[in-house]
Amino acid sequence: MSMKFIRDLFKNEPPKRVRITKGNIGSWPSFAKLLEDGKIKFDRNGRLRYNHGAPVGDLILTRINKDGTPKYKESAEEWFDPDGEMARNFSWP
């Protein structure tokens, strides 16, 4: 799937915020590659996480290109340092 899928899915306006799930990860090739490479994985609750436990942030709409393609950036609201205390004490759900 491509960004065309996203444009077609949300013809009027793309969503302001997207959470990556097992059902939509194919629409986000960079995250699908990270999953394939083992750098991120889904927990038992279906939340995508980095290997040290921090959740992959929601994707926030930052702009819409002239061609109508939405551009997203990952939110860092729930991020924590891989070498920090939260990572050391993290227990996988």
C-alpha cells in the first residue's frame, strides 16, 4: 500500500493523528521495514513498541504537499531513553 491509499481513504482530509496497528502497518513502509528487521514489535495488547519498550509514537500530520500527499512525523510524547531507568524497569505487556 502507498500514500495514495491514505489519500483515497481520507478523500476530504487526512487524519490529524494515526496510530500504527497490525491492520494499517502496510500503509507505512518505513515502519513495516523496522518490523521486518526486528527493530520494533507488537506487544500482547497490539501496541507497536521499540525493542527497549518505548511505544512507537502516533503519527502526527505535519503538512499536506502540493500534490495532496499528507506528511506525518512520529510523536515523541511517550518516548523514553533506551539506556534510562524506564527502559531498565520496563515489563512487556
